[in-house]
Amino acid sequence: MRRLLLAALLLALAACSNGLPNAPDTFTLDPSGHGALDLPLPEGTVWTLSPAPLTIEPARGVGPARVVFQADTQLAPDAPEVNFELEWSGDLSGPLRLTWPLVRVTGQVTETPPASLTAALPAARLPEPGTASAPQRVIVRYTEPAVAPASASALVRPELRIIESEDPEALLAALAGDPNVLWAELDGEVHALGEPGDEFYPLEWHLRKTGARWAHLESYAEAVTVAIIDTGVRYDHPDLAGRLWGPGDGAYDFVENDDDPTDPGDNHNPGYGSHGTHVTGIVTARAGRNSLPPQCYDASGNPICSESGLVGLTWPAEVKVLPLRVLDENGSGSFSAVAAALRYAAGLPTVWNDVTLTNPHPARVINLSLGATLYSEAMCEAVADATAAGAVVVAAAGNAGGTAYYYPASCAGAVSVGAVDNAPGEPRPTWYTQHNDAVDLSAPGGDTSQDTDGDGYPDGVLSTTWNFETNTPNYAFYMGTSQASPQVAAALALLLAANPGLSGADALAALEAASTDLGEPGRDEFYGQGLLNLPAALGLELPPGSYRVHFQGPTDRWVGTDADGRFSTYLPSGVYALQACRDDSDNGFCDTGEPERSASVSVPGHPTYEVPPEALALP
């Protein structure tokens, strides 16, 4: 009889919705993502609710219960509601649909006085590589006007003439032997300096995150040398032509003890490329069309290498890299070699293998995308010597993802650089970057496992490198603090090039003061003083940008606006720290120096909420 009663009870439960007496098929959470569902179950009813895309307490039980739900607000999409499909199991079966309605939040960013959109000049661009016509005119300076041919047009002054020629190179050769000619040159072309037209420039997201894309708005009067202490470099990479000090100009190989620091490649992984060439390209890869070497053409004469490539941060300035090789074919080097290279780079007389070396082109900035966890007195003393000589020493913080100190980055006086990713809005620290109290600044290091902007390319930092298997120049996405460090070094070089007479210490102070404070307020172990912000450091006057709004609270959301500053988004209810700004640098978030307003707003549990105008009024 007892078995018959139990069977009848289970049949009755099965006939109810979801097998639950007096229970709905759906349940609605409140706008904060919270809710409690009472289960009036008979004693002894075994049940489980799964899967769990949100917190469920309890998720299983026997008999009646009150089930409490809490959605993960960080997963809230920008949509009117979120739906969760759950399943009962055990003595019960069937679906339970949870609906989480979000709050439609609207508002309008205003500015007093409003930004003058007419002041925004369109960004000039260099002509596409290969489109410039070859010069057909030659400028000639004669010793006196009387010796100039009558057919030559006068220019500026009587002895300065223009000669048209179908073969200007042949004409130059003939003029070189004319005793009446002081000098002659091709009448080349100049262009409005703007964002480059290089083939891979659109993939260099790090130039946008740091505002380095605007570097062409500054003028640079000073020539600056940046020493890169690394694996050496490939001098035959066409995108580095004219941007390197070579053998006989101060470049040096502390591994082979000669003046040719050409990177021979990695013995263990020939396909890896050239680390030193990659770091070098981040600093100084040239803009415009390249002269390709013979190996860049196939059997039919078609180019197989990029004819323009990409650009380094310092492309608008006269910045040259001094390559110094200290890492061998196994990627290893000694403390002593690094110490010697540091002193040599700074222009200090250096004894290496009983030979005294003198650098004819002392570096104002030194980059080291290398390191070790073992403290080295030799390296740290060399950092102090180089700094005392006026150089700024920049080094990678390390890629172990922990708090350990890496050297020379953590030596007193060195600038330790951490890495951030390509997240929408504010970039975040990468999973691998070292974080400790030695970190001074942060810059893009990327993550090659991600494609956050959906362009089909990994979020690594793109730069020049070398294919040792085919012996051809190429380009590759790398990630690491090795890629973040040279961006800071390049930014320092631009500051020094733009401000003759500025000391290295002053340039560093300006760069740190202009950095964008991310993470915890003030200096922190991930970002240091903040993220590299080149427009603020250079004091550039940028055209007014679009407005951005940041909500940080139960969820984190960056929102763009229309041309009138209006926006609409969907958020969980709760208290938010709100930040609104005019994104002049166009990097997707609020940088130091951009007009902004911060406020605290409470999004109520109502269907709609309009942010108070005073919270969105920019100064």
C-alpha cells in the first residue's frame, strides 16, 4: 500500500509544471542579478539544479528549500536582459528559465565650452608606398651665375639652378666631375607628415593605445641614439635601412668580440626569428617605401617581402639604434657582458677582453629586453654608471607572471617596464608580466593567444624580424615585457629629440608625470606610475576626439557616444564610479590630460535611469 501511495505522489508531481507543485516555469531575478525561489516540495524529494552559470545556494537538496540565485555581474552583456537555462534532475525533471532584466542607462556628455569640431584637422597621410613619382629634376649650385648654362632655370638665387633630365642619375654623375659645380642633388619630394601609409601600420595597435600614432605632430631638432643590448640585429632588414649605427660606427658584438653585432639566429629554434631585430623595429623602423634586397624577389622578379612594412615609434625623428650584442645563439649572456655593454653604450671607456673600447656615438637611452632573477652587483653598478653619465636605462620587468625581481630592471636607477594587453577600453596587465614595487611604467606587451579587436590577427606587438630558414626579412607578432620596454625607450628618445638640452632624468620625469594612472590610484605594482601616454608627455595639441564613458562597479563597461554626446547601455543595478572624457588620443579610454569628469552614481532597480547631467559635464 505504501509503495502505491508513493507512486501516486510522484505521478501527481510529474503532472505539475516542472514536476513542482505551485512553482513557475520561469523566474525573474531583480536588476542586481539576485533572487530567491521557494520550493514547496514534499519531504524526501531529491533534486539537483544544474548547470550553474550563476551562483546557486543550495544547488541540490532533499525536500522543501529556498534557492538563492546570484548572477555574476561581470558577465552582464550590453542587452536588455540575460537568460539562463537550467535543468532539474533527481526526482524532478524539466527546465527552469531564469530571466535577469537589466537597467537601460542613458545620458549625455556635455562640455563647457563645447569642443570646436571645426578645429579638428583631418590626419594627413603619407602617400601610399610606391605611388611617388621618381624625381626628374636636379638642383645644382654653381660657383657663380656666369658658369651656369642658360637653359638651366634660376632658383632662389642666381647661382642655384634647376635642370630637367630624363636620366637624373646620369646627370648627377656628370655634374660630380664639373669644377664649376659646388654640389648637385635630386629635387626630391616632401609630404605633409601624418599617419604613415605603411602596409602593416594598421596592425600596430600599440601605437594607438599609447597615443604614439600622434608623434608626427611634434618637430624634432635633435638627433638621438638609442642603444639596444640584445641578440644583435639584422642589418639587411629593409625596414631598418638608414636607422642603425653599423660596424665601424660604434656597434659592437660582446659575444664574438668584434664590431659586427649581426644576429646569427637561435640554434635551438631557427624559426623563432631575431629578438634583437624585433626590439629594434619597435623603436626605429622607418616609414615609407623600402629598397628591397635581392632575396626579397621570386624567380619572376615579383617582391615576396613587404615593400613598406611598418613603423617604429620614433619614425618621425632622427633616432638611430646602436646594436650591442650580448646574447649568444642559445639566447644566453653573461652579467659581465651586459655590464660592459651598459658602460660602453653610455660613452664610458670600457675594457673588454683586455681591449679598451670607446663608443663614438654615446646613447642617450639604453634598452635591455633581457634579465635574470639573480641580483648582480656588476650589472647594477653599470646601471648606476650609465645613469650618472646621463643615459636613461630602460629594462623589461620580466615574464614569469609573479612578484620576483628581475635584473637589471630592478637595479636602482633603471626604469622597469611592465606589460599590458589590448583589452577594449583600459588595457589590463598581461598574465605574464612581473608586478612588484620596482615597476616604474607600463606599455603594450600584448598576448598572441587573443584577438580582442577581431581583426583576424593576434594581439601581439608587430615588428621587424628575420626568417633564418628562408634567409629573408619578415615581420612577426611577439609578446612580452621585451616588447613593452623598447616603447618606453623610444618615447624617451622622442622627448629628447624634441627638446634639445633636456636631460635624461628630466625626460623620464616628464614621461612618468604624463603617464595615465590605471589600476589602484597612484603608483601600483602592475602599472607603476601608469601607462605610457606620449601625447601628454610631448605636450601635443590634439584635435578634439569623441566622448567615452566608463562605468566601474557591479560590472565594468566602456561606452561610446554619438556626435551629440548621447549614449545608451544596459547595466545591472548598483553603485558605480563613473568617468566621462573626451578621448582626444582616440585610444578608447581616458588619458591623462584629456578633459574628464568623475562622479559616483547609483543605478536603481528600475527599468530605466538617466545619468544626472552634472555627472557628465566636462570642464
